Amino acid sequence: NEESDMEEVTVTLDTSSPTSTSTTTPKTIKKKKDPLADVAKVADIIKSAEAAAKAKSASAKNDVEASSETPCDLGTHSETGFGKDGKCEVCPEGLTTRKVGSSECEVVTEEDMLAMFFDSMGGQKWSEHQRRGWKSDLPACQWGGVSCDADGRIIGIAFPEFLGMPMVKI
């Protein structure tokens, strides 16, 4: 289509003469589009986008390099839960952390650990018999599938089928 190959351009014409004052008149004319001008515009847009992406990537890389803080491991802590160059303080004896990136140490009982195990193994989906006592005030030795010795120390756990595997005893 020849009409689509045309573009409107406003030009200013100087209509003054040597004997009159200077006057200019804007006029809109149609002229044939320069196909290379559109290609050049697109190329400039692509170059600008590439430069912006490169600058953003360099900035993000600098941010990561400047911040060498990583989450504290289990059993370690810091005020923020992160340690510069991985340096976090080890929890005092008898205390630990429940998760990576902890800011404080605490007492974690066998029952607490079993409760975390229950949650991670989908214990809410176990049968009523299998989840009997779990995460309750009952002693862990009375929880379904937990075995204890005569002194009340946990010596084994049997938990139900998991992902098609038969019941497991530990």
C-alpha cells in the first residue's frame, strides 16, 4: 500500500523576503518513509535495552559480591540469622536451632524433634491409630509407632507407608 509508505512531517517554511520582517509558517507535508530509518530506530531501542540489562546485571552482581552473608547453619546463630563469610556463633551446649538462619538458640526436646519429623512426613495424613499422641502433652513413649527402653529413652520409630514404601522401623 503506497499510503502506508508515506509519513506526515511538519516543516517550517521561512516566508520572509529581503524587504519584510522574518516570518515562519509551519506546514505539514507528506513524504515517503525511509525504511532504513525504522530499522535504525529499532536497532537503537535494542542497544538501549541491552545496555540497561547489562548495567542491571552488573549492579546485581556487585550487590551479591558486596554481601557475602549466608544463613547460619543448624546449631549456629547470629543476631540477624546471617553470618558474614559464613561466621555464626555455635549454640551453647544443650541448645540448638530449629532452622537454618536462626537468630537465637533454644532447648529442643526429643518431642520437638519428633513433632518436626511428624510434620515433614505428612503425619496429619496418617491413620488415627498411627498418629495417636503425636504433638500432644503425652510422653513421646506413648505416641503411635514410638518405641522406648525401660528408662524412657526413645530407641525406635515406626512410621506408616510413605510414597508407596512399606512401614519403616528405625
